[in-house]
Amino acid sequence: MKHTKRILSVLLAAMMLLVCLVPAFAEDGAACNHTWIWTIDTEPTCGEAGVQHQYCPACGSTQNEGTEIPATNEHTWEWTVDAAATCGREGRQHETCTVCGKTRSQGTKIAATGNHSWNGGEVSRQPTCAQVGIMVYTCAVCGNQEARDIDKVAHADNDGNGQCDSCGISMATGNTGVSLKSIFDRVGNFFWQIWLRIQKLFTGEYFK
Ligand SMILES: [Zn+2]
Ligand SMILES: [Zn+2]
Ligand SMILES: [Zn+2]
Ligand SMILES: [Zn+2]
């Protein structure tokens, strides 16, 4: 009887130990009905792949370590000027991603500014009364040249022959010649004097 009691108590102790150990066995993984959750180790960037693995929160097991997450390819582009444009020459630029350093659109043109720094200009052809002159301006930065007209000069009749000394045009209506207006003035005055005499005639002054 004493012997049987001892066996029972040992059995009971063994069962209790087993009951206590069962959850431990379950957590060991063999008995877990895993719930896999993807866990990110390294976030992907626009230019570099990320890394992730699967994790079971019930038992803490992991699998698929080092699985790649593709790069997003969503770059943040910014223009970088390789050669600045000048007034007369176009420049070059390209785009660089500020996050990963990837580049694209190499050799994109920048239009020339056109803001030349013109010098005082040199007379290439003197103006006359018959033809405009030409002034040539040169850009101090790029050497571009631009021609502009110089206004014609006025006709001149210094010898008083009624013709321009330079081009020979008749200057009867010019400043130094007899103007059409002055001819009308003279004719008008002539008739006015006659009219005054006729008036005198009829007011009887003539018969005094
Ligand atoms: Zn699990
Ligand atoms: Zn990028
Ligand atoms: Zn220029
Ligand atoms: Zn002239």
C-alpha cells in the first residue's frame, strides 16, 4: 500500500511536469500554426532595394530572411548646370537625383541669354542725305556683332543754288529755298493791296 502511494505520486508529478512542458513544446515551433507577417529590415529607396523577412508573432520564428524589396524608382530630380549659358553661347545641364545620385538627361541645352554687352559701336558707313549710315556694335563678352542704321543727314545748300550740294535734289521747298507758303503769302498780300485801293476808290477818297 505504501509502495502504491509512492508510484501514484511519482506519476502525478510526471503528469504535472508534462502539462507544464506542453506550452513550451508548442512555442518551440513544431506545434505552432504559424501566422507569417512580412517585416521590413531595410526600407527601399528610389535607387536601392530594401530587405525584408517573415516573422511569426506567436512563436517568434522567422523565414525568407534577406528577401529583396524592389527600389521605388521615384527619384527626386534636380538640374545641375555643367556649363552656364552666356549671351552668345548656349550652356549644358543634366539632372541628378538628390537622394541616390542617379543622373539623366545629360547634355540638355540651356538657351543663350542674348543679353549682349554692346560696345560704343563703330561707324561702318557714314550716313548721307540720300542713304542711312551703318553703325556696327560688338559684344565685349562673346564677340557677336550687330548692325544698326544711322539716320540720314539733312540736305544742305551752302552755295545757295537751290539744290542740295550732296545729292543735287531741288531745294525749292526746303528750309533755305523759297517755300510754297511764302509764295501764297506774297500773292495774297498783292491782292489785299489791290482790294484796299478799290475800297478807297468807292468810299470817294479818290474824288477828294
Ligand atoms: Zn509560429
Ligand atoms: Zn534617386
Ligand atoms: Zn554677347
Ligand atoms: Zn541731299
